[in-house]
Amino acid sequence: MNTLAEEKCFYERFWNLLNDRQLMQVFEQFGPTAFRRSSVLEGFETFIRAQDFRGKTCVEIGTLNGLTALVLARYFEKVVTIDIIDSPHKEEIARMLSVNNVEFVNVKDNAAKAEAIGALDFDAAYVDGDHTHDTQQDFALVRRCGRVLFHEHWDAQPPVVDLVKSLGAGVAKSGKWALWMAP
């Protein structure tokens, strides 16, 4: 560890892992690589609870191994998670944890992603796809639901920060998280 901040970050993530039975099962079965590029240990569930982010159907953009979808499934009757990158482990992880209210949708490109989302009814969205290239487009696809949770709201991801700033009032922020709610 180089700094106190990095050490604190490590311990917070480690604590989040140790205190979640399902995530520990994933760690034990699949190892630490299952958590690569996942935001699930970065205070995700804490922010969800604090903002009372729950409902009937949540659309998630950006699945990878499906760990955030599995946490969202605790707060929504159904989660539809859509990704261009297919990970073979996501469905296996969901089965292992007996999570049955997540639908995994693999699409080949952004046009197919737009088509899939356009056909859905949902009351919340979590945007965690390609932040560098697709932030604006992904928000445009899901904003109609009136509640959109963003990951990577920090200086290293200017497209997310700039979009959230443009939304003005009605945005709750904490750490790398931002939740927009339509006025």
C-alpha cells in the first residue's frame, strides 16, 4: 500500500466482502478474479440502501460477472442486465447462489442494446457500461424510468462527472456513486 487512502480503500472492500455471505461464496468458488472490474465491493449496497433504491424492475447496463445484478436482485423484483461483453460465469454464479430474478441479456453492439432496452418496462436503472464512450447514450436509453444510478462518478471518468453535472438538482452523490431522480 502506498498511501493511507489506498489502505483504507482495501480494508473497506475487504470488509464488504467478508460481511456478505453470497459474495463470500463467489470468492470461495471463483476466486478474486470474479470481482475484477466489479463495483460490488465499493460501497454499492450501502449506497443503494441509503438512497432506498428499490422497486419492481431494474435495468442494468454492464454485467460482466453479474455481481452487481445479484445485489440489485435483493432490492428489485426483477433485474434485467445487459452487456456487450459476455462472461461465461455470470449465469453459473447466479445458479450457485439460487438467484432467480435476474435475466442476463447478451447483445452484440450498442444498436442491439438500444433495441433490448426499448422493449422493456422498468422503474430504475443502473448504468455501469463503457463509461468512456457510451455514458450519454446509455443514459438516454434509460432516463425515461426517472431513477438512474451511476457508477464511476469520480475525476477519472469525466464523461460520467460531466453528465451528472449537466443533470443539475435531484442528484444524490457519495463516493463513486450518483443517483439521478427526475424532478
